[in-house]
Amino acid sequence: MIRDEPLVLGIETSCDETGVGIVRGHTLLADAIASSVDQHARFGGVVPEVASRAHLEAMAPTVERALSDAGIAFGDVDAFAVTAGPGLPGALMVGVAAAKAYALSLGKPLYGVNHLAAHVCVDQLEHGPLPKPCVAMLVSGGHSSLLLVPDVAGDVRSLGTTVDDAAGEAFDKVARVLDLGFPGGRIIDRMARDGDPAAIAFPRGKYKDGTYDFSFSGLKTAVARWVEARERAGDPVPVADVAASFQEAVVDVLTQKALKVCKDNGVGDLLIGGGVAANSRLRALAAERCEAAGVRLRVPRPKLCTDNGAMVAALGSELVASGAAPSDLRLPADSSLPVESIML
């Protein structure tokens, strides 16, 4: 850690986690998170109004905890970064408003950054500077994206995305079909360890259609129909086998498409980020296939894959280092901010 590098505080409120991270350069000093997931569990998914209120209640305490964890005073912060989009509109507004207030009160620059680019940038806190270029696959509850990243602070290009359900969304919906609870990703990952991934031949949407896009809606429906057919027949549902077979169908498509992008674009480095990147089978299969293809794989530790303030601070730090001009304090929250817009 270089002491004269700027100290950046990042705020993340795009969905149901209030995240506050503090970094200096590529060194993570604090990563405080307050999650409202338990408040959403009884609804089987995230309720935007509940998330927004939870952010309001958690913001100040989470900032104070991050400052304490980093061992710094509020006035030591050199710049602020905040997720300006994409995400839930109300949730984003809470974070953006708080970041504006903090920046204005201290007279410090503010960087409104892209949530997806931040998921790419966070890996630098663990594995150092990103190769230029690299391919990034972001998989979460709201996104399944394949990106070409020549420069995370200045040039991120979308090559493929989901045409319907994102991978994480499909995990949640299948978990609901199996009555496993919410959020579904971690539960299905755990259940799948006792199942046979080859037990049921679930479909692989858009597997070899020549595009870099994803489709998981058909897979989700196929699982639901298979389970319903078993129940109508009075047969027990082998939950572990269903979970394992569904999970295998998802990670098979994800890794196949990601390596296709690497091969087609002559890129030898693949980064996987987003909440689904914490999935143990995705990490294992990606490592296996990347090794066979001669592609170097980078995946942050699971805590940095899910939404967090550290990733926002990391991208803010990268923008400061690149000499990017800060955002105007009138910056909006943009729920549909395209990934090519790295900052507002």
C-alpha cells in the first residue's frame, strides 16, 4: 500500500445490500455490509420498497462501521464513489443522495459509477491490476453479461447478455419451485453437493447458437414442469438431483459461452464476477475448462462476488488514478445505466 494514494469510500445500494467499502489504491481497508435479505425472504424475492427503507436505516451506521474498521476519520477520505446504476431506482436514490451529502459536506470529489464495471474492478483488490484486455463474465440475480474489457476505467464493451431470466434469477425461481427458500443460489449450491448432475437432462438454452447471449427462462420452466409431473404422479421429488442437474445446466452454458468469447477475441484472461460467481460448481468447472483451453482464470473470493461497497470504492480509486473528472453533484440515479457508461 502506497500511503500517498487517495483514500476512496464507496457506497453500494443497487439492490438489498447496503455496502460501504474503503480502499487506498488496490488495498482494501474496510468492507462493511448490512443486508436486508431476511426482510425479503418471506416474499420469496426482493421487494423494492422494503430495500429502499432498509438502506435509509442502515446507511449512517454502515458508514460509521467502515470508518472504524479502516481506522480512519471521516475527514481523511479523499474521494467518494457511489453506484449510480443499474439497479432498483429507489435503492439507488438512497445511496446517491447519501454520497452527495457526504461529498458536499467535506468538499470532496464524487464519482457516480456503474455497478457492473465495479464488479469487474473489485478483483484488483485481491489479484492486482487487470490484464488489458480481459474478458469478464458477470452473473448475478439481475445480470448475465459477457464483456470485453480493454480498460475497466475507460473502455468496457458488452458482447452478450441475457434475453430473459438472469442466472441468479433462475436459481431463485427454481429454489422456490423446490420450496427451498430465498435466496436460492446458496441453497441450491449446497443441496447439489448431494445430487447427481447427470440425473436429469435439463435443456441448455442458446448453448451453441453462435451468439454470446444467454437464456435461462426455458430451463427454469423445464425444471418446474419436471417437478410438477413427478408430484402429479405421486412420486417423490429427488431434490438434490434436481438441484444438481439444474445447476449443471446453468454453469455448463455460462462457461461454454465465456470461453467462446475468449477464443473468438483472442483474449487469454477470463474474470468471473457477480453473486453467482460464488457458486462452487461454477468456480470448479470454469477452472477445469480454462485450464484445458489455456485461459487464465480470475475469480474474487466469494464475499467480493456479491454486492459490496469495496467494489464501488475500487472502481472509484481506479477512476481517480486515471485522472477522470469527478461527477457533477447533480448526477442522477440511472436504473438502466448501460455497462459502457462506466461513470456518470
